[in-house]
Amino acid sequence: MDYGNELAIGIDIGGTNTKYGIVNHRGVILQKGELKTDIYEKVEPFIDALYEKLAPIVDLNSGEGALKGIGIGAPNANYYNGTIEHAPNLNWKGVIPFARMVSERFGLPCSITNDANAAAVGEMSYGAARGMKNFIMITLGTGVGSGIVANGQLIYGEDGFAGELGHTIVRYGGRKHPSTGLLGSLEAYASATGIVVTAKEMIRDSAEPSLLRDLNDELTSKTIFESALKGDKLAREVFRFTGQVLGEALANFVMFSSPEAIILFGGVIKAGDLLLEPTKQYMEKNLLPVFQNKVKIIFSELEEADAAILGASALVWEMKYEDSRFRSSL
Amino acid sequence: MDYGNELAIGIDIGGTNTKYGIVNHRGVILQKGELKTDIYEKVEPFIDALYEKLAPIVDLNSGEGALKGIGIGAPNANYYNGTIEHAPNLNWKGVIPFARMVSERFGLPCSITNDANAAAVGEMSYGAARGMKNFIMITLGTGVGSGIVANGQLIYGEDGFAGELGHTIVRYGGRKHPSTGLLGSLEAYASATGIVVTAKEMIRDSAEPSLLRDLNDELTSKTIFESALKGDKLAREVFRFTGQVLGEALANFVMFSSPEAIILFGGVIKAGDLLLEPTKQYMEKNLLPVFQNKVKIIFSELEEADAAILGASALVWEMKYEDSRFRSSL
């Protein structure tokens, strides 16, 4: 089949900004834009503003091919219900029937899922996971998110919230997560935030001279990485330890779903081999022999700035192969 | 559709004994039997012996309905390839094309999977998971096995070996597993073997008077349970701790695949509420709020003696809904 002329709208809703784009089947963003999210106290005027921004683009591009629908990635989005539920970083409280509202405003089918699931779908459609039927996407940013694909399908679970691997416990009785309160969860170590905590602990507990000691308020995963590039031993140890915890967690995930690959995405992967090498090493060390030397750990192939839009848009291509659940929000 | 007359053969291959039965769609075992596994040094004479045992039963029951095929549960069985691979508890070494060999000997389609996956299929067909599309089966016996169902399908993963949750790490740097060497894996705590280790540790580390102190070589998960029933505090603490570790592990699994239920199976569940209550408590405690008070933990509804045969037989019903992979071993 030739899908060449079909187009999809991808929308990535973040706490501060919302980005959108019109995307074709090859994953080319034909046109894109953004608007503020946090200036809208209520959801209705936000959807109106989104429509006003997008309507001219929709008109412009409707000559190129059929617009098939709208895909949305958003925090705390429930794929089954089309809702955004109690999202702590959005102004709109409670349970919002977001997909239905967008669908009615635009007159197009709409599918919604959380950010990390959208990233996984994007990677499967346009990125490093093309052709894969079993993989796990781990997003390493301010937080740690995940999307799990098995048998060629995203795992949504019974309630639509499956794939919260950032909140699995990797260090029993370990570091307390600042917002969930869980002890020793992956996100407390492998997020950009967790990396800074690790650096602070190492500065405190080690006598080693280090560039990190002078950074003070400037201590971020980025400046720690820059220090590591300059050969700073403590900074390199921060990434080695982060990779160790991540690798140990990945071993657990592999023994769950035995994927072909684990795809890492997000700001933290800029650390490159400093992170990847220990991650691989400690994953292998914690696997049963039957799983060893099988699972690739690879970095996302999508540009971070575009990935969220691409991932959201790819939800639209999924619609046509799937059952009516994808349109139940209509 | 009326499947009433269709029959399936279920075969459960264990290290010592092999059990088999002819099963109908309602999960009734019409006839069953067993033979020794470990007296056969080679696999060919074992399959011959199996055929000789089953041929008369097949003849007897062929009047009742169509015999659709053979399902097998076996250690280290690979569903995709139809092979048994490097099973430590079987005499037959290397990679054995078991499903193909059985299929050729019997002239019937044959499907094979590991014991815990077969148990999950059995529970879905005849037991506590009837109608469920998302659940996790945990078998608590000498070891800890698992079968994971998501979107109504067993998760086999890229290589056919998915679902080794007994080997995921729940206590970082914890108890060493006697055969895998992994530190702190679930199986080292929640298996019948692990429960005995816990009891020995508690006897050593506590000054509490306890019936367990006199058991010596008789110390088994069964005698610990009997002591707990008599009100022995230390014995009760053994199960509380086992439930705690299991519950914490289950929380991790829930955040992976968000199942409707977790089904526990195997000898260890005879401990009943002594195990179930702490398991529930610690699972809930380690879940994000979005997952709390949603996931049922229930005991298998299948008789343990029959469950393995039923589970293996249920693989046959799966064949007809699925693609040709199930028959590739023919």
C-alpha cells in the first residue's frame, strides 16, 4: 500500500509549552509550531487556541493528502479512555476527556497516550525501532519514563497506565524519591535530577579533588558531563554509577519481556559511552545466561526536539490497524 | 461455536516424572497417566515410550471427538522454536527439537512452552484468569516461575524466553542464589527453598523460642507452615518476611504491565493468608497511587496435581486462533 500522501497531526503537551506538527508517513514534519500551555487556566480555551493555530496549517496541507487524524502525547494520559488524569504539571485538574474534546473541535479522530509511550511509537514508526516487535523505550530526562512494546503492540495494561518503569525499585531501602516518596526507585538515580543528587553525595563522601566542587548552583547533569569530558574523575564516577544502577534495572526489565533492544532517549543520553558502557556491563552481569549478549542497548535516532511530535503523530498510523478502541473517544 | 467434542493432549515434563492427560474444552481430564522421565538417557526412546502409553488412550477417546493436537509444558522450552534448550534437570543435553519430534511421532500438531507459561495458559482457559486479558502468573514452588499475559497474549519476547521474574533482583546485594549466583533475586526468597533459608537465618539471628529450632533436617516450607498454624511466632515471621519480599517484587511487576490480577500458584500458596496478607500490604505500599487498590492477588483455582496437564493442553486451543508459528514445528 502507498501511504505517501497521508498526513497526521502530532501534538506534544508539556507543562510549559505545547508543540505540534503535521507529519507524513516518512516521518517528515512538513510544518510545525508551538504555544504556551501554562497560561490557560481552563482546558477549553487551550483547545480553542490550539485549533486557531492549527486550522491554517491544516488548510495549507490538505492539498497534499488526506489528513488522517490527531495523535497526542501528554503527561498522565490514558490511552483507553482518551483522558488526561490528575496531571501534576498541568493546570487542568481532575479527569479531562481530552481526546474527545480535541476530536470534536477538529472533526478528526484523535488518540492520546503518555509521553514515553508516544516516544516508543515514534521510534517504532520512524526511528531506531523500525521493524522491531519487542523493545523497551526508556526516556532519561528530568524524570525516567518508559514505553514497552511486545508482540508488536504497546503494552497499556488493564487500565492504560502500564510502563512506569522509572518507579520500579532498584535499590531496596535506597534513595528517597522527592515526589513519590518511594525508596530506591530508578528515577531517583537515572534521571537528570538523580544524577545531580549522586554528584552531591559523591562530593560529600569523597576527598577526591574535582571540578564538581566549584560548580555549586551550576551543578547539573550537563555541567557534570562537561567536567567528565575534561577528565574529571569524580564526574566520570557519577556516570559510571548511574550506568550501573540503570544497567541493573534493565536486567530486570529484560527478564520480564525479553526484548530485542532497549532504546534510550532524552537529555541524559548526551553522556554517550560514559553512560552506555557501564549500563551494558551491569545489565549483562545481572542477566541469566540465556539472556546474555542478546539485547542491544541503543540510543534513539530521533532528534530530541522533534521526537515528541513524531511520536504523537505516529499514534495516528496505529489507528487504522487497530480496533475501534482508538476511536472510542470520538 | 461449539467446541464441545474437541480434545487435546496435555503433557507435563518434569525432571523425574512426566504426566499426561486427554482434556476437553471445559478443562475436564478424561483420562490421564504418567511415566518416568529420568530413566531415559536419550530423548528418542522417551518419545517412543510416551507414544506407547498414549496410543491406546488416543484410540479410546477418538470416538468422542476430534483430537486437535498436543501441548507440552517443559523446563527451558522455547515456544518459538519448539525446542528444549539446555535444561539442567533433564538428561537430554543441548538443543532438542522436541515439538517436531513429538509431532512426527504422533502425526499431530504440537506446541511447547515452559512450565510457568503453560500454567498461565491453563489459568486463562480453565481457571482464575478466565476472561482476563492482562494478568501475571507467579508459580511459587521449588523455584519461582512466571507467565505474563498482556493484551490477551502470552509475552514470549524476542527469543521465546520472556517471563523469568523469579530471577529479577528484589534485594540489591542480597542473598546469593545457589545455582544462578545472582544476588538478591526473588527466587532466593520466595521459593520453598528460599523460605527454608529465611527460617534458618531467623533461627540463627533471633533468641526467640520456636518450634523451628527442633526441626533440624525436617525444616521445610511445609513444617514451617505447620509450626505457624500452631501459633509459632518465628514461623509466622518467616511467612510475613516472604510476603514482604514477594509483595515488593509484585509492585515492580505491576508498574511494568499493569495487570488486572496476579495469580499465585504452587506449593507455597498453601500458607494462605499468612503469605497473602503481607504480600498485598507490601505490594500496595510500593505502588504509585495510580496503581493502588486496583490489582487483585488471587490464588490459582486449578488443582495442583492437574494444573500442569491442563495448562499444557490449553496450548492446543491457542493454536487455532494464532498464526502458523504454532505449527512451524510440524
